[in-house]
Amino acid sequence: MRAADLKGDNAHPFKSPQRACALPVRGGVSRVSKMADLLGSILSSMEKPPSVGSQESRRKAREQAARLKKMQEDEKRKKSDFRKRVEKEVSEIIQDSKLQKKKYPPMGKIERSIIHDVAEVAGLTSFSFGEEEESRYVMIFKKEFAPSDEELEAYRRGEAWDPQIAEEKRKVKQAQFELEREARTGPKEVCPSSNYRDKYSHLIGVSAAKEAAHTLEANKAYGCVPVANKRDTRSIEEAMNAIRAKKKQKRSEDECAGSSSSP
């Protein structure tokens, strides 16, 4: 049993005196290497002392940030001043009953958006016109004088709007349309808006005028002659003979008058 115990003691690592002394040394070396690595990482993460070049670049960066901030403040102030001016002009347009619209000069996109916003808040209508970005401008209208589709098309084409010329063009266009329609479908049938008989039915009755037109009696006291008595019942030959006889009689009368007047 003693041999077994010795064998067991030698087989177990923690019971061997040599291994028990070697393990602490190996663990200490590993801990020292880890501490060195940690210290190196800390030192590498630390910033180096600022040099002259880095200080100059930081100064320039601060100056650039200050200039940018000043530019932003100036831009904000300009937008505020422009909006106040537009609000004053829109208020004058609303108070003046003679003004119907106002045209602004060409301007940038930001200024146009401010005008649209002010007009919408004031209850006016606004439109932008112009092909190129540099030539685009804004027009504002009162709601009661809102532009028609023809007026908007004229502004989009860059033309001046004249109501009289537009009315003449509209009439010419309507006449051309009517001619084309008549050429396709024929002339338009005229239909009266009211019936004469129905209009005066309370005075002459519904069937009185129709019956009076069909029944006509001769009134000898007033010399009224029926239509049947006015018809010519002669044939064509008889009518031609009567005409020739009248012409012959007229010629003879003219000859007699000429002979009697001669000496």
C-alpha cells in the first residue's frame, strides 16, 4: 500500500513538490505580460502633447467655425427682414381696393417660397412663372380676382395679359368651333324657348285659334272673299291666250293714240 500511495502521490500534480513550485512562477510571468500589454494600450491611447502645427490648425478651425456661424446669423436676419417687407406689401394690397394683383421681380427660390408662404397666410393666391431659375418671378392675386386659365397660360408663355384681346380671341375661337361643328353635323336647328299657343292659351283658349284657321266663312258685309274663290281654275292654254289678247289690245291702243297725235 505504501508503493501505491507513493505512486498516487507522484501521479497527482498538486502533490508533487517540483510541480508545486513551478506553477506559481509560470502564472506570475503570464500576469506580468498581461499587465505590460494593458499599460502599453493605455499609453498608446493617450494623446500626445500638442505641437505647434496642430495648434495652428485648431485656431484656423475655430476661426472658420466663427465665420460660418456669422454667415448663418446674417442669412437668418436677411430672411427675417425680407419677410417683414413682404408682409407689409401684402397688407397694403389687401387694404387698397383698387389693386388686384402684384408682380415681383425675379428672385431666388428661398425668397419665392417666403412670398408664397406670406400670401397663403394672408388669404391670397400666388403663382410662379418663368422658364429659367434666374428669371422666375412671383405674382400674387386677390381671391376675388383670381386669374383664369387663359391668363395663366399667357403668363407662362411670357406674354402680357389683355382682357379685351383675350375676349376677341375667345370669340374668334368660338366662331371657328361653331363652323367646324356645322360642317360635321349640319346647321343647328332653332328651337323656340316657348310655344306661342301655350303662352296665350289663357286668352284665346287651347283650340280656338286652330279651329278659326280651318273654318273661314265669307262675310259679305266686310267684303271677305273665301280662299276657294281666289283660285285660278283656267288651264295654261287659256291663261296664255288671255295674256296674248291683252298684249294685242295694248298695241292697238298705242297705235291709235300715235295716229291721232300726228298732224
